[in-house]
Amino acid sequence: MTLNAASASSAPSRRNFLASTAVAAVAVGGGMPLLAACGGSGGGSREGTTSGKDAKKILPAYVASNVVVPDIPAKNGSAIGFTSKLDLADLKTSVPKKLGKGGKVTIMSPFWGSPPKQNNAYYTAMNDLIGVDVVWQNQDGNTYDQKLGAVLASSDVPDVVVVPGWNMGGKIPSAIISKFADLGPYLSGDKVKEYPNLAAIPTDAWRRSIFGGKLRGLPMPAPSAPSMVPLYRQDIFEKEGYEVPKSCDEFMALAKEITNAKAKRWACLDMKWTAFQAFGVLSGAEKPLGWNLVDGKLVYRVETEEFLEALEWSRKLFAAGVVHPDSKMGKNAPDPGPKFAAGEFLIYPNNISQWWSRTAEQATQNPDFKIWGMDVWGHDGGNPTLWAEQPAGIFAFVNKKASESVIRDVLAVANVTAAPYGTKEYMMTNYGVEGTHYTVKDGVPTKTDQGNIDVLNAYVMVASPAATIAHPDFPEVAKGQVEWEQRMGAFAKKSSFWGMQITEPARYTNLSNDFEQLEDDIVRGRKKISDMQQAVSDWKSKGGDKLRDWYQKILDENGSAAN
């Protein structure tokens, strides 16, 4: 499964996700159909999880960074926010001395776009800042799972391998446990204080980095607040006098009012992901988060009435003709950006990163364009029941065969890339060299043509600071995003397995794979709700009930994370 494994009209693309992280410091890892990342129990077991006292022995100490104070502190699981202009003369220093010892480190990572040449000005400047010779083995992000599988099955594994959560299917979890080093001897407890920016990474993100009973991953933290937003054309809403809906019935009535197929205007794209939120369906297709204790019984998301109700409501939107025809194409639907900008549809659910990226795309050619995020409503008009997302979703791992000097050089790299917004190290990591890769006017950094070539998704993949939203060019969007996360985060509950890194037994790995396609077929009218009910029955008999017993044992041993 890929990050955009729902339809392209409803799930965020990996490229948008990475563009957001690199340019805007939005560390988002959840809220989309990520495959469950995998863990293990103490003693190196390849199944289960590590929590409680065992995890406490492994986790790094948390030491909050006081180098920079955010304009909007985190609340209800949100990112921190910055809404002020950038003053380069006032940038702080979070890494006062080079920790790298001049060694060479090879890093394999997914890359979207055309990778720059190895000795470009950005890579050279970053390596000089860190004191490490990083050599990038950038791989096509769209086929990364194939490359990853081949490399991890070989004996030639780079010093560092980046593994996104959506690429952790099949045999990848067991390969992570067998091929990558335990970083505990360098980072557990007070040892992390040697790397202050890593010490400032939230504990929940580190807990997600425990694989096979060992601290193996360097995480990219993410907000636990919801990240899938019903985005809409606020400018057209204001012009036409449309009201933002507060229930599913209000949405349907509004959608019919907006739609005029002859005039090439439809209300929305596929709203399945918003429906899941409105009906309180357990988070996406993330396997650990798809399970929850309900009235004393462990249930999987597809077994709930809310799941079926969300599909039925989504189906009714298609049946009413209010959904743009592109959404009928499903996974192969085109990028929604151009037709959204043209006003062919006014609402679509996507990752919160698109709030800024769509704004930036249209800023010059369409000055009246304004995208904003609707608050998620409860289906009946009451408050929604939302679910907290995982606090980390992308990890960098160090080869188990790496020497101590290589491991320490990798940690030196991570300590720079995890520098907080407002520091010199952050600016170098995310924007490159001033004058060469970006210029600053009125407190707004703008990448040059060279910056757009060199400064793409490379160093940001190694480790990141606490989830941050900052857009000096559009501070009102940053404010809107963080405040949306905080409002929705107030309605978000933690399910029983929230924050746990869980490895399912291999025999269950593909058990739930067919549900997503069936969901889309039902929503588009190609299959019936009864087909889903039959599929759930089959799932139970083919292993679902046994998997439930397996998860129950984890719950019995580790307790619930639910709140």
C-alpha cells in the first residue's frame, strides 16, 4: 500500500507530503492510510510490542529545547506554530560545535523529483556544517518499496536507510529488526543529552522508534491531532453565500446547491475520509490504530456500524451526482489542484499540508483564490469523535554492521537536521545557503532556481524537530492550520494501541489488504454494503478472530493507551 492508496482525490500524495515537510517544516505522518509500522517485544522478538517498564529503560530522556520560543505552543496534540517573519540576523544556534568527526556516511532515502548531483552546493554546505561526508543514494520514491526490499534482502546495505511507514509491508519489519543497529547505547536515558536537538524530540515519537525491543529508528515526529482536512474554496463560499456545513445532512443539501454539471461545477471529490471522521470510524488503515476496546471487546474498524454508515453516506454523494467525475477514476485520478483552482469542485479532503501548498501555487496567478479548512462535524450535527494519529511515521535506521564512529557521525547528522525552526541549522537544512539557494525579502525566504534543484527531500529525512508549522510567506495559513489542529485535537481520542510500534505475525500481514478497494467500489456504486458485510465475515473466519485474540494478549500484557 502506498501513502496515496485511497483515491488520488482523497489521500495525500507523498510528494506533497515531503514538499510540506521540507519547505514548511510540517512534520506530518498520520491521518492517511499508512501501513502499520512494526515493532517487537523485549529480547528481540519479531512480534508484539515494547511498552511500560521495558520501554522506559530504552527511551531517551526528554529535554525540551529553549533555543526558540514558538508563536503558538502545541496544544491537544497539535504542531507548534510560527507566524512571525524570519529575521536572519536573529537566527539562533542550536549546534555550537561540529559533532561529526569527518567520516563518510552513505544514506539511502526516497526522493521525489530529479535528484541533484552529489557535490552540489547544498550537500557540500550541509556536510561542512555537520562535519560528516554524507553520500546520498537517492531512490525514486514512487517505486521505493521495490528498491527497499531488494536492498534489505542483500548483503550490501548502506550505512543509513530511511523507511517511511507506508513502505513497512511484507518482510520489511523483520528486515528492520535483523539488519539495523540498536541506538540505545548512544541515546537511551541521559545519553541523548550529547545531542540536544535529538533530546528535544517528543518521547512519543521515540517510543514509535522501538523495533524488536531495541531503539532502532531516528524519527520524524508528527502531530497526533487529526491531519485530514475537508479543504474548501473559501473565496467562492463567501461570494456565493454558502455556509460551512455542520452535519452530514447539511453537507448533502449544500452539495446539491453547489452542483451544476452543465456549468462544469461539482460540490466535491470523494469525501470518504471526511465521512470516516464524521462517523467516528477508527483511524484509516493503520493496523494498530484500527483496533480498539469497545464495551470490553476488542473490535476492528471494519466491524463497526459507524464504518458501514460512513460508506453509505459517501455512496449517496456519488449517487446524487455531486462528486466530480474525476473521483470515479479512483486511484488513478489526476492531481486535484488545477481543477480545484478552476472552481470545478469546491471541497475535497486531504492532508493539512495542501492548505499551504495550494495557497502558494495560486498566489500570483489567482490572487482572489483562498483555500481554508472546514472543522470536521459529527454526522448528526454534534461534536465529532476523532482519533489521535501516530506520533511518528518515517524513520532512519543505521546498519547493524556500522562501526561506532559511523553511528556517531550519523547522530551528528541527525542532531543538525532535528534543529528547531528559527535556528541557523534549520535554515541550512530546509533552505540551503543564503544567496545561492534562497533570498529573503521582508522576512520571507524564497528559493532560487538553484534552491529548487538542490534543496529537496534529502537531509530532512534523517530526523526532524518536534512537529512544526511555519509559513513566513503565508503566516495566516500557518495560524489557521495550527488552530484547526488544536480545535480538532480537542475531539481526538487515543485508541487502545496508540503510540505502540507493533509487529503483527507474518501470517496476518495481508489479511486486511482487500478492504480498501472494496470501500472504494462501494462508495462508487460498483459493490453493495452487503458485499462489505460478507467480506468482514470472511475476514473473521480467515484469521480476523485469531488476530483479535493476538491483539488482546498484547493489551493484557501492556495495558491500553486509550483515553
